[in-house]
Amino acid sequence: MKKEARLMKRKPTLSSLKRKLNILGEINQFINRNLEISTTYSGIIQILEKSYPIKAGVIYLLDSGRKNLECVASYGFSRDELRLSFSVAEGLTGRVADTGKPVIIPQVSKEPLLREPVEFITFNIERELSFISVPISLDFQIFGVMNIIMPYSPTRDYETTLQFFTLVASALLQPVTVRDIIEHERQKLIDENVRLKQKLQDEFRFNNIIGNSHEMRDVLEQVARVSRLNATVLIRGESGTGKELIAEAIHYNSQRKDKPFIRVNCAAIPENLIESEFFGFEKGAFTGADYQKKGRFELADKGTIFLDEVGELSPLTQVKLLRVLQKQEFERVGGTETIRVDIRIITATNSNLEELMNEGHFREDLYYRLNVFSIYLPPLRERKTDILLLADHFMLKYGKKHGKSIKRISTPAIDMLMRYHWPGNVRELENCIERAVILCEDEVIHSYNLPPTLQTAESSNTTPRLTLKDAIASYEKELIQDALKSARGNRAKAARLLDTTERIMAYKIKNYEINVTKFKS
């Protein structure tokens, strides 16, 4: 008996240590080449079987609730011999998962727990076996358990064997950690995707589109009607009127709102690239095509594609676009496979398509395909009542963006905004207000904060150049008008706001020919 005990504690030889190091190195290389967890673990057990005297092995991982162990890989067991799932409270494996302490059973036949149908439903024992169970853990947190079945040997140093399998179990942490990181990032992406979709849907609700003019109410009524349908829409209007905003409102209020919304500016894509951008290309289709790329139409499958400046398309691209409209199918550049898609097409243009059609620059059949439901966006100068609403909206938006507390726009500045003819439409107004917010030094946007283009003689009834006396008078008049607006036409209250007397206020009002009645509510 003493001789047997001495044999069991025999120190490992140099060749034995070298073999174990080689096994660990092979395991680490295999882990680095594989990411899928069950494939990785099955491969590790097979590496052990080929290089180390094991008869069978199984790896369990804790589920997300940390109450059950699930088999992720096994070797040497048939499906009838092994339990694939059991609770942490069951068997020796459950004890290891619960306590984090390894278990060594040199002789399975002498362990009553292993004869019960917990670890194994049934296991054909041809000869005496050893059972080793090692926790897969990091910083006292248990991730799973690795069980190894080996032929029993009275001369085996089980303490050294346990240390070896503990190192193997440590290597198993990397796939678990990678899996958890991937799952965490995947869940973050899902949550972010849901949040962004909700934000987009909130942003493009109809009541978030600024404008209460009769013209804009007509536009919104048309948008509400066509959003519920699957019709092709053509949005017309000058540059800067908000055609893309309307296209987004149609998509995010339609049944396709949870699917892709792909934007394409037809005028911004070079002629030689537009076909590959639209339809994608196959690997090797042309010099530099080292990979397969999906086109915008393919990316928009089940969703909506918005083609801005559609009047800029070349005749060749118009033919291919017509086919997509008719059959919802196309081929990638350099490919022969026909790709079918389910997309809604919304187009926009500031060009006169009828004139282009008459000149032969735009196909008549394509025109009628696109012009199923037409929405005309009026220019800003045709909906003057929306200017102040838009200006206030942009003032708050860019005040928040640039960290400024701006409360209002002065009366002279409003007058200047209302007199201007806005060739750049809403986009120009937005840029003007952002500039004014940046230049504003108090809580009010004044006329002198507006761009010089708005301060010409034509737009603001001022002379191109002012003397110092005239400039001071202009500023003083603006301050008085602002005070009268705040005081609702009450001269005494306006005088107190400017810290002056009512008599001086009356004199200034008469001198500057200010109409007080227009400020009274």
C-alpha cells in the first residue's frame, strides 16, 4: 500500500512536462483560430484525446440565469449516455459549479454519486476509470465545468494531473469571454437600433414638420394619405424646401418604417460609378473590384429608397431604373444572377421634368412611372407665415447645440426675415439662424446678427452705408421697437424697460416715426 502511494506521488518527468506544454500551446492556437464556442470546445477535447490519455470529456456552461448547466461540447459519450442539462444543485458537477472547488475521483467504481444517473445516464465501464471535474472560473466567478474521464492508473500523480486540467480550463475562459463580449455588444446594438428607430419615428411624425400655412397643410394632408400606401412618390420643389424631410416622413409613417431607408443623391455620384452604386458589383467585375458589394437598391430591400435629384440621371441609368420600377429586379455589375427586391421608390427633383422630357433628356415612360403620386413643396417666399415658426424652431435648436440661452428674435430682425425673398428656402433660413445664434451676445437675436445678404437696401430698406449718427439711430430705433413689443405698445412700460422717461420715449417714437398701434395686442 505504501509502495502504491509513493507511485501515485511520483514527480512528472521532463518529457511529460514538455508534452503538456505542447498540448497547451496547441489548445491556445486552436482557440485563436476559432470563435464559435461549441466548435472550439469540441476541438479542445479532441486535442486532449489525441495527445493525452483521456477516454471521454464533457464541458458544461452555466446558462444566463446561472441556475442550470448546459452541455456545449463532449467527446466519447453517445447521446444516450450523457445528461445534457441539469441544475447546479445536482451531482458532483453541480457541486463544482456551486463551490468552485475541483473534484478528483481516482476510482469511479468507489464513488456512490457517480453511480447515480446524474453526471451520466449510463456509461459503459469496461475497466476502472478516474473522474476529474474542474471549474471554469475567473476572479471567483464560475462560468462552467469541465469533466474528464481517464483510465485509472495507480501510478498517476493526480495532483499534477489536476493542475494540468486547471490550466486547460483557464484556456477555456477566452471563448466564454469573447462570447459574452459579442453578446453584450449585440444587445447594445439591438437596444441602440430600437432607440434610433424610435427617435426617427418621433422626429418624422407629421406634427414635427414645421409649418401652419395653408400650403403646408395641403402638403401634410397629401403625405398622410400616401404614407399608408405603397405608391411611388415624386416630390417636386426648389432646392432647400425640405424634400428629403418629406420623403423621410412618408417612410417613417408607413408600414415599412422598421425597414431600411436608403438615401441617394443622384447628382452627387459620378456618371461612371452610378450603376455600381445603384446595383452593386461582383468580385472581379472591374479593376479594383476585390470584393462583392451590394448596391443601394439591394440594401433597401423591404424598405424605401429615396432618389434625390432624379432629373440628373443619364439616359442609360434611366433605362435600368425603369426596369427596377417595372419588375423590381436587376443584376449587379459584372454578374449574371437576377436579384429581386421589394422596395418603395420615392424620388425628388428641382428640375422641370416635363421640359427635360420634351428636350429628349428624360424618358417619357420613366416620367410616368415616377409621377404616380406627385407632391409639390412650395418655396418659402410663398408661405411667409411659416418663416417665424421656422426661425423660432432653428433658434431653439441651435441655441441648444451651441450652449446658448436665446429667448427670442427682435422685431427689426423679424421684419428683416419677413422682407427677404429667400432664394435658398428653408435651408438658407436655417443657416442664417445658426449664424445669428453663434454671433448673438445676449438672449435676443438682433438684426445685426443676421447675415449681410439680409441687410441689403433691397431687403431691409436701409442704405448700403451708414454714418455713425445713422447707425446709432438705427440701433436706438430697434431697441425702442423691441421694448414696445415687450410692453404690448405701452409707452410708459417701454420707457421703464429702457430705463428712460416717458417724455423722452414719446419724443423718440415721434422722431423715428414708429407706429405704436401695431405693438398693441
